[in-house]
Amino acid sequence: MAQYMLILHDAPTAMEGLSPEEIQSVIAKYSAWRDSLASSGILVDGNKLKDDGGKKLSNENGRISITDGPFSEAKEVIGGYFIVNAPNYDAAIEITKACPHLDYGRVELREVDLVC
């Protein structure tokens, strides 16, 4: 069985203006979806990333450069991820179609290379 990573992309302002009750409703949708995947044995892992902070590392002519980011000025950020088991891309797409994140952003679906 293959593993697929659902990378959750959204605008930093995607949920701006939601009331506390609306935010709790969104969290409940994610929790219910995650719980259904877990109970069926599909879910491998998944987490929301913290809203603030982060570091970007790059190699510039053999020197590692470290900068803060991403910042709220960014047009898009990665807000979290899920890893699921699926027999093929078609099945992984069907799993992803039910992801509540599609109401707030986009989901990048990638097969995990398990050779390591």
C-alpha cells in the first residue's frame, strides 16, 4: 500500500473574520474527517502547523542561509499536512476530495517515496 501526503495550502487570511463559534465548527469538521480516516486505518499521520514563526534554510554557494518566515504578507502558506494509506492515486484523490480544507484553500497531493 502506498502513502500519500496531503499538503494543505491556504492564504494566511483564509479564516480571518470567523467568529469563535465558526472556528470551532471548522475544527470539528477537520476532527471528524481525521477521526473517520483513523478509524478506517487510512490515516498515517497529520498535524496543523503553527501559525507563527518558521525558518527557511537554503544553500548559497556552500553557505547555509537561515531566514525567518513565512510571514503573514505571504500570499500562500502551508498550514498542515496529512499522510494517508491508499492503493493508488485514484483512491488518494477520493480521500482528498472529502478533506474539509478544500473549503478554505487547496490541497497538494503527493505520493511518498518509501525507499528510505
